[in-house]
Amino acid sequence: MACSLAQGGRRVAPQDRDTLVQAGLNLIGQALSIFDSALNLAVSNRQYQRMFDLPDALAARGASFEDTIRFLVRRGEYGPVDDIETAVRQRVEQARAFVPHYMERGRADGRWVAVEGSPLPQGGWVTVYTDITAIKRQEALLRARSEELSDQLLAHAERLAATNRALAASNAALAESRAASAEAEARIRLVTEATPAHIAHVNRDRVYTYSNRRLSAVMPGSLNDIVGMPMADCLGPETAARILPLIDRALAGTAQVTEITHVPSGRRVRIALTPDEGADGQTPGGPAGSGGVQGVYILSTDVTAEAQTRAALVQGAKRELAAQLTSGLAHDFANLLTIILGLQARLDRAEGMTPAARGLIAATQAAARRGGTLLDRIAAISGPRELSPHPVDLRPFLADLVVLAGPTLGPEIALTTEVAGPEAPLMLDAGSLQDALLNLLLNARDALAGRPGTVAIRADATGDTWLSVTVEDDGPGFSPAALAQGLDPFFTTRGGEGSGLGLSMVFDHARLAGGTVKLANRDTGGARVTLRLPLRPAAPQGEPRLVLLVEDSEAIRAELRGLVRGLGHAVIEAATAAEALDLLALPEVGFLLSDINLPGDLSGIDLVAEAARLRPDLPACLMTALPPGDRLRARAPCPVLSKPVAGAALAARLPPVRPGADAA
């Protein structure tokens, strides 16, 4: 049981606390009253009732201020009054607009009382009444018996005494205001510390005068206790070189908003700089100085996830536009290639063709077929494609890549892999990443031109933001033109042998995932390509669920049943949407996995919509063999898996069961 007071080693229960507090107030020689914001008596002591001879009802908690004033006015406490209700109303209106005050008032019984009132931060006010009759009598006696003192000196003494009493009241009000200000400042600091951004202020010397403790959260590796330190010492040379010129512009009076990449961590940070006009340059919000800009307010926010999403959306929009521009052209071009190949085949079958002519025919056919391959690669870049991230363990992934690429690279090229981190699985589109790395390995093979060499793949993490996958070779390296234009579609240094789309496909994968690609040459010779992808750890393994599997094909249903059970979950099955709706009544169902095309009146899309109405919290996923651009597939209100469903893709939507958990 919580206790707030103690007496003689014995704790006092909370229900006795009010009694003890009231007893303490009754021992005070002055009268005291506290009225709340609704003008009702909240607290008073016994001296308050005795001083004004109030009835018990007006000294009890909850007594109305208006009733108390009416009682005192009628008794003559405020002297003769012509209209009692008007006098009462005026005093009530003064109380509603309460201001600190001190006054001395003569009462009807000849006694004098000093009244000192102060507002409370929570609303209402506290008033202390002091009987100063004895003081007033001493002043009168002094005036009567001290004829040798001048009237001017005596009046001055009286004014000084009154001023001292008023000053004491003002000091008490000031102390209360300071306490309220300190409380408000503590609340503001608590809010700024909880804000997921760095909030700071610097003076004209670029020295921090205020900062919450969030700088290292936004820019890892930076200091936190930075008040009184120069910006250059806190941010590091690279970051300071980017920000200080903007600080200079803000000090000149121009607000600045920019985004920078924090090089040590790879995070994207948005920085807003607001000129501090009129502050004293020592503390934010201080008294006005001599005018002009005296400092800069700084708001720094980590927008890495936003930048990654923005890059992916921009790349997706570019792909959509490219698909719209090339689809018609590709169709007509494919028809032309079909005609060309057909005519060349007829010429090849014609009698009397010379060997030279047949050589020209074969060359024409090879060029036409190469044009068809080029169309397929253009479609792969510009056509609709969905990223399918799922948990990927980098070490087995790269080991499989070595096995896959070994025959293509040949025995004279050594392929090595290294994973410097992280250890946990990451959310990656394994298929697209594998295609991108195979493209880079083929480029490295071509750069070595049949000579023995080494190709190395290294994966490591940049802070907790990026995954860097680097492919290096010891060939001749990139030419200046390739470094400048290597990621552009159709750029090639291999003449007629290359399509110029290999690196473009790598770049497309990285940008679609929200990352980037960087080309460089090694100091020791050779080329280096670095893919920087968002570092997104896979979700932890979950609890077993009962999965409702809806598929009309018994063979496919059996295959999917094995995949779901392999992830550690239990399965119940239905062949139609109508059967599935009956099974949804089971509260144990924790996941819905359905094909889009189902027999009957309801499709899988209709089933998911109805399930969302009946069970709003039930997660769902659809499956289909329809291509990504299909209109029916686009109507799906939930994630869609492409058939045949891969176990890794399903695990991305239905996390496997954590070790030790039992399936339902």
C-alpha cells in the first residue's frame, strides 16, 4: 500500500493524509482559502471561517464564491452598498479575470485585514488574509504621539511598510511563476527528447547552445552531449563540410532545407535550418538581442526509408513509361523480324544460291535472331515486374551462385565469395539479385578475355541501413567512357558483340529495390561494381497457425499442403470459395491462402473481400498463374504469389514457425 507521510516511524495511510494536511493548515495564524477555476471553495482553514464569521455551509469544500460574497456584502464587510446584486456580480466578474493583487481593507467592525491573492497554474487562485489591526493601531499611535516627526516622514514610513508588504506578495507570485516556468521547460525538454529527430540551436559562432540527445540516433557515430561545442567537432569533417555552408546561408537570413547522405552510416538525412531572428544567441527563445539573425534552429530527420521508397517508386514509374513507349514498337519490330526470317529462310531454300549468297543469308538470319533476343531483354527491363522479397541467408545464396556460375566462367577463372555480415537472413528478391550478379560475372569473364583471373564477391553491411554487394575482377578495368555511361541502356564497349543491357538490368534491379549501383576501378587494377540495397532484416519466426488453403486442383493442393506444413503450420482445405466461407467460422483459422480462379460464382478475390468483412484481422494471400500485368490480378486486395509458388516466396508471407513451437 502506497503511503505519503510518516509519523514516529509509522506510515500514514493515504486516506488519513487529508486530515493531517487540514490539521496543519488550521495551525497557521493567517486565514487561507483556495477557490478552483469553477469558483468553488477547494481548501480553507479554521482561521478563514473565524475571521469572517462564516456559517459552516460557506466554509465547507464546494461552497460557492458568489454565495460567500453575497453573505459578506449583506453583512457590510465592504461598507454601504446600494445594490447588493450588482456589487456581488462585479466581484464575481473580477474573480473570473483573476490577477495577482495585494490590498489592505478596513472592515465594518473596525479591524483591518491585508488580502494577498495569487493565481494557480492549474486554474483558480489562493488568497491569504492577515489581520493587521495591531500594525494599523501602532501607526496611528505613532502619528498621534510623535509630534516632533514631520507629517512627511511619517507618511513615508507608512508607504514604505505598505510597499514592503506588496513586495512580499509580488515575490511570492514570482516564485510561483518560476516554478510553473520550470515545469513547462521540463515538459518541453521531455517532448524534444522523445521526438525521433535531432533538434538543436547554434549561435553565430556555430557553437551548439541547445540540443536534445538524438544526434547519434540520426547520424550514428556522432556525439550526444554537444552543448557548448563547435559543430565541426561534433559532426565530423565530411558531414560538417556539407552542412556549414548551409548554416552560413541561414545566418544570412535565408531558411534552408536539404538532404544529405551521412557518409559514415550511409543514412539519408533531411536537414531544415531556420534563422533565429531576435534571440540573444545564448539560449533558444531567450530575450531579444540587438536584432538580426543571432543563430540557427536545426531539425535533422532520418529519411532513409523514405528515400529508398521514393527511389523505388521513381524507378517503377520510369519502367511503366518505358513499357508504354516500347510496347507498340516492340510488337511491330517483332513482326518485321518474323517477316525477315521467313524471307531469308525462303532464299536459303532457293536453288542456285552461291556460297557467298548463302553466307549473307546466314548473317542476316543471325542478326534478326539477335534482334529478337534484344527485344526479350528490353521487355525484361521495361515490362511490368514485381519484386518478391523473402528471407535470404547470404552464405547459402552465394554458395549456390558459385555452383551455378562455375561452368559459365570456366576453369581458368577462380570465383571467391565472402560475407562480412550480417548473420541473420535478409529480405531480398533472390531471383532478381541472382540475375544481376550473373550479369556482373559474365561481364567480368568477358573483360578477362580468356585469360586466367579471379572474380570476388563480397557482401557486408553499412551500419544498419544498407547491404553492399561488391563484385571485383583483376581484368583491365572500366574505361573512362564506361565509368561515365556504363549504366545507360544500350551502351557497350564490345562493339557489335554486346547489347548494352547487362549493367542496365543490374541498375534496374537495384533502383527498383530502393538502392543504387556504383562503378569504379580498383587501385591494384580491375573493375569493381557495388550494389547497395536496403538492409531489411527478415521478420522473426512466428507461432504456428491453422492455414485455410483454397485450391480446386487436387494435385496443386497437395503440393501447397506440403509447403505450408514444411513451414511448421497446420492446414485445412477447401476446393471452392463457398466451402472456404463455411470454414472461416472456425476461430482457429489464422491465415487464408487461396487461388484467384476458383469454380463457382465467387473468385478468390471475392473470397478475400468477404473474409475481410467477416474477419478483419485475418491475414490473406492469393495465388495465380496470371502475369503481373493482368487486370484481374491487379484487382487483388492483398499480396499475390505467382504460380508455381516457391517455398521462399510463401515464407515471406507466412513466416515459418520458430524452433520449439508446436503446430496446431
